[in-house]
Amino acid sequence: MADAPRLVIRAIELYERPVVLRLPFRFGVVTLRESPQAFVRARVELPDGTSAWGAAAEMMAPKWFDKNLQLSNEDNFEQLRSVLRLARDAYLSDATPATAFGHFARHHDRHLAAAAAQGFNPLLAGYGPALLDRAVLDALCRSQHLSFAQALQANLAGIGAARAEFGEFDFDAFLAGLQPSASIEARHTVGMVDAITPADLTQRVNDGLPETLEEVIAAWGHRYFKLKVGGTIDADLARLRSIAAVLDRLPHPYFASLDGNEQYTDAEGVAQLAAGIRSQPALARLWDSILFIEQPIARRLALDTDLRGAGLGKPVIIDESDGTLDTFVQARARGYAGVSSKTCKGFYKSLLNAARCARWNAEGGATRYFMSAEDLTTQAGLSVQQDLALVNLLGITHVERNGHYYVNGMAAQPPAEQDAFLVAHPDLYERSHGGVRLRIAGGRIALGSLQCEGFAAAALPDFGAMSRLA
């Protein structure tokens, strides 16, 4: 860490472009059909006077960061634009050199306070720095001709035990021990309005891509699945039976997570769902396949609920509740076993939470605490690549992937941009059905080409084809 470069952030540019879904995606209280994707470019200056640009991208998903039903989707988009502007202004306000992590730490508390003054919760506030920090690290990696994995292993960002809870924890040793894998399992999302079999379709998109769970398995060979539940026990059980009828035909083991999307108000409701699943023979194999339950209780109540002794039968993780850097610590004290990694929440938060898991498991002598890798419809290009690189380096062996299913890959992007990403990452992408898209074979995603110079991207999007964020 002593050798981590101290840099100055000289410029930050904000862009966006529209994304239209090929299939509607229902999660929680919203059915998503279109949404902007935000892009950030940042230029950093190194001590020797040289400079480099870096970039990051993330969908602006409505009704996830703030689930206030009084707000429209456009209200949510403007909230996300606002926190990007707040973060940009904060990061450009101080030209004192600092490490990449130092810039994050320097502005963290004041940015949260500024966002709170505008009525933005911590999860929403974190969206701005999450993109800026990735763009800054990308620029730093490019300036040093290192990959994301190499930069983190050498602690090029200067991550230190900035929080008292870590005591003498050796971040340099922890980071040096992280090793990426050559591929990762893709965990397919089954949304609340997704068709399970062709009989569920009222009309087809007819773009040649899978439109049902059966077709997804046939085309891409998934073994891991994420199943959305809606908080109504009878309806959830009926839908899970339909899903199990398809998954149980697989000749090999399969694995699943249950995502409650904050649809329950207490542990009792979740326990009733778990008991209902266990009571039905048709769901026996499905129950055995479930690895964990994700954020079933509404965020305003989740950390007031003690899950110890709730008898859920599966570990539970937080996702939407993960608003601050300390939330996982609070959740652990309430009986939660894990926390999600999402680049939209900040990759430094993911690294801190991964270090917590390593420390707690070492102290307990058993692997009890863990991180999961979850999607927020990350799109082909910068967004999905940076997310994959992060969760892979953290040692997570499967990742929820849904952006490639609900959106027709890069088909809406300029042909030259599609070609550039395909040439730069031929293991990650393929060309089919009129566009370049994520390649999934045997349920796995190949990741070798992400070990390139920069934060997992050897190609960049066409910023000239985007709109500047005012």
C-alpha cells in the first residue's frame, strides 16, 4: 500500500443512453420495460504529470434504490442523475493528491450527508461514487498497464483498514491472496412475470432468443437459478411448483436462490413460505437445491428483525438493506449470514465485506459468512465486464446474470462498438440474432479476456453516440 500512487482527478464526464428491454422484467413492485444506462468517464493525473482516462457504466434501475410508490420511474432516474452530479462535484472539489481509495474515503461521509439533505437514502446515494470509483480505478489501471486483478492484488488503490473494526487486519495480504478463475457459473433470473414454458406465453417476441425458462435451459445450459417470490404464500408456492416441474427434469444437480425483494414484513412470513415449500413433495428437490434466501424483509424492517431462531432452514442475505459501509456488521448481529456484491453499490464496499467474511470465518473456524453476486440488469460492455471481474476476483463461483436475457445484447449500439467488444473479448461475447451478446455455454461464462489492461475492458463504448447528462 505504501507504493499506491497518489493521483488527482482532473475531469469527470457523465453520459447516458436508453435501454429498451426485449422482455418485461418484474422485480419487487416494478415491471421494467426500459431504462437509461449511465456512463462515467474520469481523467486522473499521476505524480509524474501523465494522465489517463477510465470509464464505468451502470443501469439506472427504478424502484430498487428508492421504492417509494409515490415516485414515478422518471423521478427515480432523476434521483440517480442527481447523485451522480453530487459525486462528480465532490470528487472534483479537492485537487489534493490521494490514492484511489483515498478519494473514496475522503468524500464518503460528506457525499452521504449532501445526498441525505436532498432526501436520498444511503443506498441511492452510493450509486454516484460507485460509478466514479470504478472509472478512477480503470484510469489508474490503464496508466500502470495493469489488469484489475493485478492492481487489486498489489493494492494499487491503497485500500487500508480505514474502519476501526478491522484492527490489525492485513488488507495487503488479503488482497494478494485473491485469485481470479477462468470462468463462472451464470445464475439465471426467473422474474415474477417470466414464462416458465411456452404454454405461459400469450404472444412471442419472435427474435429467435429464449423466451421461457425451458428455452433458456435448452439454449444456455444453466445449472444455477434465481427465483423471485412475491410475498403471497399461495401464489408463490404455485409458481415455484411450475418452476420445479421444469428444473426437476434436469439430469444433473441444480442450485437456486430465493429472492424476496423486500416483499415480507417479518420473519414469520418468510418462515411460512419456507414451511410451505417443505410441506409439498413436489418442491422437495427444489428446497434441497436452495442455497440462500435474499432480502425477503422490507429494508425499513429488516435490521429490526432477529432471524436467529426463526427456523428458516436456509441462510439469509441482505441486498437492498445494504445501504452503508457498516450495514453487514449490523445484519450479522441480527442473524444474517451474507450480503450481496453489486457494482452499483460500490466495489470498495464489496471488498470490505469480503474482508469481513474472511476475518469472521477465520475467527469462527468455519465458512459461515459469505457474499453472493447479484445483478441489476448489468448490460453487455463495461457494466457486465466490471461486475464479472469483481465477483470473480472475490472468489464467488456463481453470479446472477439477467441483463443478457431481458435486453437484446448490444443490438441497439453502433456496429463499430459491437465489433470492438467482440474482437477484444471473443471468449465473453458472440454474434447472433442480429447483435453481439454475452456468450453462455454449459451455464458458464468464460472470463479470460477480462485480465486485460484496465478495469476488465479492452474496448470502450462510443461516448459520441450518447447524450451528455446535463
